[in-house]
Amino acid sequence: MSPKRIAFLVFPRLTMLDFIGAYDALRRVAAMSIDPEVTHRIIGTDAEIVDESGLKLTPDSVYEDLSKFDLLYVAGGLGTVTLMDNRRAVDYLKTWGTSGRWPRSAPARSCSAAPAILRTSARRPTTRRWSSCVRSAARW
């Protein structure tokens, strides 16, 4: 069964391209009638998110309950360093995957998302470029 409810986590100083690439592809699943039941929400750590270049984004909600989602996507960027020190965000990510859903409960992340952030999750994260993640993990 494919994920039906997708959550995108956004935070200050993310790389907008990391978010937009996945968001655009996954939102088209319903828009192109591939699976009209697929829905998505953009969840922020703040009511307004400013990316690393100054672009502003208004998420659908702030720290929305993750238990109702089948897939969590965490963008990458310079803000992941600060996000790792944000106790509320780290505790929030720890709530992901605690319902025992598998394999749909694994969070996805872009290559530049700090591995330490997603290690807090109850499930193993997936990624789109392993070589970049290995370099990123080595830094942490």
C-alpha cells in the first residue's frame, strides 16, 4: 500500500529546493489522478519559515500531530544544524514512527538533512542520495 497522507517538515534556513523538489513530485500523484486519495500537509517549526536565501513560506500548521501521516519528508539545508539544537523540534521528530507502522513510517529526507536529526526517529530514515548522506554523516 502506498503512502496516502504525506507530511513535509519545514524549518528556518532550509534549502527550499530540497523541499520543493519532493513536494512538487509528490503533490502531482493526486493532481495527475495517479492516486487521488494522496494528501499532503506542510508542517513548520514556526508560523513563517524563511529559507537560507530569504524566501518566505507559510506552512499549513506548526508542530501538527504526526501520527496521522504515512510519510514524513524532512528537507535539508543549513538550518539542520540549528534544528539539531532545537529541543522542541528534536522531541517532535521523536514522536514519528512510534505507532509501529512499517515500512511506511520511515521518514524521508533530502541528502543535506543532518542525519543526527532523524536518528531521533523510531524508524530508519530513507534518503535520495547516499553518497551525500555519507559525507554529511561523517561531519556529525
